[in-house]
Amino acid sequence: MILVAVMMPFGMLAIVGLPKLGGLSLLAVNVASAAAVGAGILLLLGRLMRGDPIRLEPSAIAILIFAAYTIFSATVLVRLFSGEIMVFSLSRSAGGVRVSTAFLWGKVWLSPGSSNISQTFYIVLASGLFIVAVNQLSRRGAAFGDQCMAWAAGVNLGLGVLDMAALDPVLALIRTASYSLMNEATVAGIPRVIGGFSESASFGAFSAVLFAYFATLALRTGRRRDAVLALGNGVFACLALSATGLLAVAVVTCILMLQVQVRVPEQTSRGMLLGFAVVLAAGGLGLAAALTMTDAPAMVASVINDLIINKSQSSSGLERSAWMMGGLEALQQSMGLGVGAGSLRSNGLLFVLLGSVGIPGTAAFCAFLILAFGGRAIAGQEDTLAATRLGAVAALVSLMLSATVPDPGVPLIFLAALAVATRRNPATVDAAPMPRMPHLQTRSLVQ
């Protein structure tokens, strides 16, 4: 699991490229996840051979239903509605009929393609990773999952520093995926930081997830490690200059402020409050100096206009709005069933799910989220569960804003597995009696 966590920030490190399968690039995190799933399957088979009990969480059943419907949609539904519905294709080279003069992306007739295979693979892999991660984190304890998240946050900070220092020759070693590299993009003349990813939106979203997770722990436990990781990843989420990351940080910050008002008086020492006040005052003074002595106000206003206020009127905003409506049209024309995972490009996780896997698949995914992040943690794990929940909020906000495919992503899946692990006591995971295998029982009866 540590290897999976460490590979999360390497969003452009491809191990295997399969262009004939929908441009499928097996990133390092995908390969690490596949290795973890393979090892987990072998362990589960070994336990079955020994007659050990196997426990399947309700959330695991929900995500398996989601994966099963994904397979059904990508193999049956896409052929059922082929040639009857027009969609925005995932392939940039698909061409199609233009629906607006503001952007080039056009609609094509629905047909089976290699992208159905690639997107189904990612979702099935995510489902397997969740089941294996729940098993491993439950056995080793939620504290082990927290260590994995710390490794991911530390590596993400390191990659962010390298990118901010413009050490592209070094980063070129880990930028091997066949994605468009946006390392020279700027907003109002300010360069965007992308870390180990191909563009700023992914880096900003992932940094926002880490910020949410460790900021929650820092406020609830007062640990310096959590505060440092939260501050560093929060800064990089902002330096990515992505509307996705910035809005995720804004939502998380609002929730944290509400939590501070409720929890700080009873759980935070006076020394920590004093230190927080000093840091806040120093930051306020520094911000005031920057605003009065430099051109920062005009620069900040320009960034806000480009990323948020005028975003919906830009060609990118109009394009994504059309993708979003395309997902709803696919849902309507498929009678609520969806046209298949990987069959269309939409915008926002909700619209992507509805257009791709319809109401049944969307309901299964929502059930998975509720079952994974709901419930109460065991004694001593309440802080970790709260951190996973806020991290999931950051991930979902980012996905709702910019997701174009139904793949939930490894960070959200890992947080869901960690949330489940906080509700299980490692000492009692194997406490159930171990039934014998049927053939062993028969042998004993004969004797």
C-alpha cells in the first residue's frame, strides 16, 4: 500500500503505453495498484484454501455492483444504442459535427471503441484496489494508512518544489506518459505549478485532497507533521492556479473554519492558539504589505477574472458546458441506462456517470460512497475518519468540476478504504472461528 501511495503524485509517469486501447497509458500508480490487487488476490486464495473466513464489506459489494454495471454498459449498452445517439467522443481525433463556433470539439455517432476497454479497466482496477486496500489497512491498522498518506503528501511536495524551481530536465525522467504536457502554461503572466502531473488541474486537485486530509488532522491532533504537510500542499494547490484546485481549497477551508469554531475551545491548547494567532497576524501583515507596495492587487484581480469570473464565457468554459449537456442528453436518449463507460466525454463526475452508466451505475456509486464514509470509527480512530471524509469532499468537489471520465481515481478509492479501516479493529479482523474446508470435514466424518 505504501508503494501505491507513493506513486499517486506521479501523475505522468507511465510504465506501459497501449495506444491501440483507447490511448491507455498504464501509469506507475496503475501498475502499483494492479500489483497490489494481484498480491491481494493470491492472499485471498490462500486464505480460502486454508478455510479462513472472508469478510466482504457492504461498501465492497456496492463498488462491485458499480464495476459489474460498468462492464455491462461498456459491452452491451454501447452496442444497443450504437448509431442512434450522438456524443462527444473521448478521442481528440474523432472530429465530428461541430455544435458551436466557440470550440472545435464535435459530436459523433455512438459506436464501440477502444476507450470502452480502457475506462472499464480503470474502474475494475479501482474496485479491486478498494477491496484489497480495505483488507490490508484493516489488518495493519488505520495508522498504517495514515503513514501512506504522509508519504504521498511528502512526495507531492518534493515534486512541486522541483517544478517550481523549473528543473524540467529532472522532471522529464518521470514525465513519460503520452499526455499533453502543460508545464509552460501561465495565468496573467504567472506560471502554473503542475508537480508530477501533466497539467495544473490534476496537481491542484490532488494537493487540495492532501491539504484537506492533513489540515483536519492538524486541527484535531495538533501534530506538527500534519500542519507542515497541510500548509505545503495547500500552498501548492493555490500555486497550481487551477479553478478546480482553488475551489476545492475554498470549500475545504470553509468546512475547517466551522470545525474550528466547534472543536478548538475544548481540544486545542492555549499555546497552539497563540501560535496560530501569531502566524495569522504575520500573514495578514505580509499580505497587506504586498497589496500596498506592489502590483499584486491588479495581478490577483486578473487571476480571479481568468480562472473564476470569466471562466464560463471562455472557449474552455463553453466547451465544458456543452460536454455537460451532452451527458444529460445521453442519459435521456438511453432511457436512463447510460451509453457505456468510455463512450462519451462529459464534464463533472455526476454528468459523466449519468451519461456513461446511467441511473443504475450512478446509484451504485453513490451507495458505495455512503457505505464507505458513513458510520462511526472505533475508539481512537475518530480523527482519521474525519480526515478521510474531508479529503473525500475535496476529491469529489474536484471531480464534480472537471472530471471527464467515470474513473473515480486512486486517491478517492484509497481514502474510502482507509475510512472503512477506521471502523475495524485489527485485533478482531481474524477473530472469527475458522471453518474447515468441506473435503476436510468429509474426511473426518469417514474416520
